[in-house]
Amino acid sequence: DLLTQKGDELILLRTIQRNLARTTEALTSCQPVLDQYSKLQEQMKNKRFYPALKSLEQLEHTLLPRVSQYSFAKVMHARIPKLRESIKMASRAELTDFLELARDKSELIGKLAMEQTRQRSNIKLPPEFHLEHFAAEDLDKSVQDIVDFSPVYRC
């Protein structure tokens, strides 16, 4: 009777031990996927679109196939096209904003370049290139001060 009871306890403990080992193995295999997804979310939040696309590609082709038996991996895999489209739309919007700003400031940038060239070369410019109608604080700025190039650098 005592021997049977101890045998049953041993079987139960072995089952618990096996379940713990399987659980640890499952969590260990899922951890890189969750880390990569977290990294992807952080990159998107920080508007680092090219690295986000690279992270998404690694997630899709390398990490998710390793854990495809889990339901969360299926959900993540189904979200990949939406994430890719979200990155595409956000980067397009940022690029469009940058190009619009550059276009809006192009006249000032061109005239500043002409003025700086005139000052360095002692060339007399025609009146249409004079900078009187621009604000004085704009005349002391560089192109980088006038146009924010950070969207280009973030790629």
C-alpha cells in the first residue's frame, strides 16, 4: 500500500517535471520572437522605418516559422501585411512632409545660396535675387536650419 502510494507520487512528480521542462522549452523558443516584435514596435514608434522593415522580415522568415505551432505566432503572422502597410504609409507620409517643406523653402534656399556665393566671389546680383523681403533671422541660417533633414537620416 505504501509502496503503491510512493509509486503514484513518483509518477506525478515525473509528470510535473516533464511539464515544467516542456514549458521552459516552449518559453525559450518563444522569447526571441517576442523580443523581435518588441524591437519592431519600438522602431516604428521612433520612426526608424528601414530597420523596422528589416526586423519585420526577420520575424516573418526566420523567427515565426520556428514557433508556428503556437496560436500567438499565427496571429502575428496574420498581422504582418498590416504592419508592412503601416510602415509604408508612415514613411511615405514623412517623406511627403519633408518634400513639401523643402519645396516651400526652396526659393529661400536658392536665394541664400546666391547671396553666399555673391559674398564669397564679389559678384553683383540682379535685383530679383536680393533678399530684402525675407526675415532677417532667415538670412543667418543654413539649409539644415531651414529644412529638417531628420526624416532622410532616419531611414
